[in-house]
Amino acid sequence: MEKLTTSLFKLTHKFHRKDNIVDFISALSSARSMLIFMPDKLEHFAIARKFLNQIKIDFPQAKIVIYTRESYQHLLETRYNDGIIFVAPHDINPFGFPKRKLQHKIMATDFDVIIDLNQDFNLSSTFLCQKSNAALKICLDNQNREPFYNFCFRTSVQTGLEDKYRKLINFLGRCIHPPKTVKS
């Protein structure tokens, strides 16, 4: 059922798509609020959570809200005091879409940047990303996700997931804190 729903979602997105040009560096450096979609798969979640502290260090001015499964609550450290949206199975309808209450939680906050750390296409996070008004929507490169995000981070195919996250976080950090050049 979810494959059919995903196909219909992709098809309707093609007809309603608005291509906006975004000044990536400006949007990133002026971000005051960020939403981070944590991976749905437990093994990917365990890798991604290692990088949450670095994101907080790189974006100290931003309120960072984490979106994750309720069952992963015990795996998160308590110092994420900006906010955590826990998603339970009853928050997702039988078609794989978030229910209205969850949609309104996302739409009620004006996130400037969304970072989706799911490696594969995730209907729930992709749908919520589209519902948000975030100027910058970032994901790891995946052909099925490209139409829904305005920045897809691509690395070598052979690169492991931990290395992909590390490269993404380093790239984002360097965009807002470029290395200083020495003049001779």
C-alpha cells in the first residue's frame, strides 16, 4: 500500500511543484530554526545521532528541533532542549502519511532549514518537508528524493553512511564558517 501511496505522492508533486531559487549560503548562515529528521532505521539512527552535537556547535544561533520515532526516545541525550518531536505509530495513517495533528506541529513552526538524515526515501519526512515553509530543504542524495528537496548532498557511492553524514556536516559547517585564507 505504501508503494502505491508513494507513487501517487510523487505524481501529484510533479503537478504542484514550485522551483524557487535559494541563496544556499545566506539561507544556511541566517537560519534561526532547523528541523532535523532523524533516520527511521535504527542502525542509521545510531550513526546519525553522533553528529547532532556538531550541528548544534556549527549553528549555535539556531533553535534545533529533532524529529524522531517515539521508540528511539531513550537513545537520545537529554541536552537537546530546543525541542524533540516524537512520532508514534498512531501519528501515521495507514497510507504512510502523517496525520493532521503532526502536520500542524510542523507547519506551526517557521523552520528556516530542514535536514533529512534518512538515507532512503521516507514518505513521512518527505511529505512533512513539503508541508513546511522552510527555504532550504537538505537531504542525502537519492534519486527518488531529489524532486522534493532543493539541496541533495552527493558523495561517492562506495562511501559508508557514517562518512556521508560526516561529509555533509563538515560541508554545512564550512559553508557558514569558511576556512580563513592567509594572505602573503
